[in-house]
Amino acid sequence: MADQHRNSSSSGELDGGESSPLLSDQPRRVRQPSVTSNTNVLVHIPEARHKNAIVNLACLIMFMAASSGGFLGIPQARIIEDVLCHKYYDVGKAQMKALDGKDSIDEDMCKLESIQSELAFILAIQSALSAIIGFIAAFPWSLVADRIGRKPVLGINLMGMTLGVIWTVLVLWFSDVFPLQLIWLESAGQLVGGGIPILVALLLSMVTDVTTEEERAVFFMRIHVASLCGNLLAPSLSSLMMARTGPWPPSAVGVALFATATISTIFIPETLKAEQSRTPEPHETANKTSKVRHLVDRLKESLSILQSSSLIILLITCLCSLPIFYSTSSFMAQFLSKRYNIKLYQSGYIQSAYGIAQMIQSLIILPWLSKFVMKRSTSPIIRPIDDHHRDLAFARWSYGIIMVAALILGFAPTLLFFVFGLVLLALGSCSSSLTRSLMSLYVDPAHRSRLFGMVGMVEVIGAMYAHSMLAGLFSLGMKYGSGWIGLPYYGLALLLVITATLLLFVRVPDKGEEDTSQE
């Protein structure tokens, strides 16, 4: 592990360890934003070059990990669909790997309700299991990251997910030997490192470690855009490959990208300073009982940062993040193929169009709006008090826009109308980044890794029901037929109404206030 140790007098490392209590009996003291509080925790803001290097490497890792998902999602769905189709028509298993259109069953014959329902069920169970394992593993691995550093846990995390996707590819390749349900064991790879929630939490924690409050939202947006580029441009490249080579080469590219992201962690510096991590206390290593007791105590300590009702509400909104994501990625591919009678690989182009719209919103529209509303020449009616109130207002509007877009997606009678709904949805696509930026206002810098670990845990709770909800409503919609096939997006719109309403009760702390969890 290549820790970037510096002399505390010159680098401003964190002096406070996690052995310090999260709450103090001392009176509350006023602190200035982006300046160290009256605790023994000092925030280290590195030089611009070092800071940008860390953020850029974090964006690169996020891009490769997200791109891997983009290359794996649609091809694997097509392979599973083809296996189910052969099973339904009782065609010889020797033809199952011939997905080039010569010997395989035509894809149009695989759009029957029974086949699509089973496909949706398999993918939903896989998603739910990954969420459950991720939930179990998230908190312990966030503690490990606070103890030994972000960098080693990041490498372990990506290695575990790489092993998981390799297992799924092997099961699908030998589908004449293994039952399809064995792909559900891919989620076991998340026990090694915590899976996607911890990956996101680690990268956000690294960015938080090296940025100020004023610039944090911008750097979070870079991570968000890197994820968008991977998730929504990779499907288009995957579709181009599928049209010419079938689904197996894109799957191999996806595995290679995950492996490359794992290797890339060698080059990212450690952002957790020596004084932030602490050495184990004697009672922690005494026996297994004391270790379990200590883990429970640490969980209670971490939960104690949730002193603000606004922070709790912001955490609850994370339950909606993955339903939105699934509705525009893996589930959308199957939905488009069934509803508008297109091939699965063609849905990748539509996902990429959505990704381009998101990047325009993230890189051009939102930054311009952010500067415009803060100008002195802007009318006081729309000009917020400060950056934090601006982010909250944007988050509220984003969820409202996504809700309207979801209704359009459910109703859209034509593919062109559906694409219009996606463009509208893209206008609100930065809602998750905005709420994460707001969350960091309520927690001490030394405990933000735990906060983002909790965010990951809440999101995997959302993942437990997200794909299953969409798949169940999709099957119900196919059964009723006609416009009812848009039922999954109507259900998403209802969920977004609740989320947008909750955000009305969020209060941004004054810049002079001390974070509620600070000593």
C-alpha cells in the first residue's frame, strides 16, 4: 500500500482517530465552512495538482467499472434469453452457443410472455441477491476502509467483483452443463470487498478527503459523469459488437475492463492519513466475543451520526436511486425489446442517447444554471441564499422532473415518444449527486467514509426491491396487455412522488452551524 504520508505540520493530516466519540458533551461551537472545527480533526486539502490527480484516477476507475457493466448487461441478457428460448422450444443444446443468427432460434421468437417473464425473474433474483450480500458486507468493509485505508479496500473490492463476473460468464458458457440459476452465485463475490456500494462509497470518500465543501459538488459531479459515460456509452459499443460478433466478445471486454480497473488501484494514492486510522485497542483482540461486541459498538457509533432529521430524509431518498438506474439500464433493454419489438442489442443505442443527454445536462446545463442563479443580477425570487440552498432546490426540482418523465415513459405509445421521456429524465439525472453533496454537510470529515458506507447500505436496500418491483409490474403489465405494459414506470413515478415530497422537509444547516455529529 503506497500511503502518501506527510509531516503533520506541513500537510494538515487528520489528527482525530475513530476512537474519538462522535458526539461530545461540550457546548456547540460555531465553525466556518471548509475550515477545521474545534476538534482534534484537521481537514487536509492537498495541492491542486495532487487533488486533481486523485479525482481523475477515481473517475477513471469509476468509468472502467461502469463500462464493464455496460458491456456485460445486454449481452448476458441475450444469452440467458436464448438459453430459455431453446429450452422452451426444446431445441438441441448443441446449438445454444450459436448466437450469430445461423443456427440459433430467431430472437423474435423469444419475445413470448412466458420467456420474458422468466428472464425478468432470473435477472431480478440476481439483482436482489447482490443487494442482500452488498448490504451485509457494506458496513464491515466501510470499517475496514476507515482502519487500514481506502486504497487497499478499493483493490480488494474490485477483485471480488471481477471474480463474480468471471463466474457468471463461465456458467453461461457451459449452460449445457450448469443450470442458469448458478449465475446467482455471482453475488458471493461481493463478500470480498463489499461490491458496488462500497466501491462508490470509497471513491466518494477519497474525493471528500481531498476537496473543500465549496468544490465538492463539482468533483462529485465528475464521478457521476464518469459513471454515466461508462454505463450509457458502453452499451452502444456493446451493441455494435453484438450486431457483428454476437454477445460473447462484448462479455469478454466487460471482464477485461473490471480486471483493468482492479490493476489501476495500484496507481491511486491513499487519502486516509495515518492519524485518521487508529490501532486496535487491547480489548478488541481479546476474544471473539469482544470482537463481536466491538463491532456492535462501532455500528451504534456510526448510527449516532444520524442526529439530523434532514440527513435521515436524504438517506431515505437513496432508496430511489437504484430503481431509477435499473429503469434506464438493464430493465429498459428488455422493456424496449418487448414493447417496441426491437432486438436487444438495438436498445443499447437508446441507452447511449440517454447517456449523451445526461452528459449535456451534467457538463453544460447544470453548471450554467448553478452560476446563473447565484449571480447578483439574478432576481431575488429565484436566487438562493447560498450554494447549499441552491443544491437543495436543484435536488427537489430534479426529482420532480424525473417523476414527470417516468409517467411519459410508461405512457409512450411509440419509441420516439419514449426517447423524449428519456431526454426529460436526463434533466433530473444529477439528483443523486446533489443529495450526496448535501449529506456531507451534516457529518464530520473523519466520519464521512461511514456516512457514504451507510448510503451504500441504504441503496442496496433499494436494490432488494427495485428490480423485483420492475420485473413484477412488467409481468403484470404483459398479462393485462395494451397500455398496461408501462406499469413499471407508473410504479416508479409513484415512488418518486414520495421522494420529492420528503425533500420538502429537508433543512440545510447554516454555514456557521456546527455539524450535528461534531464534537
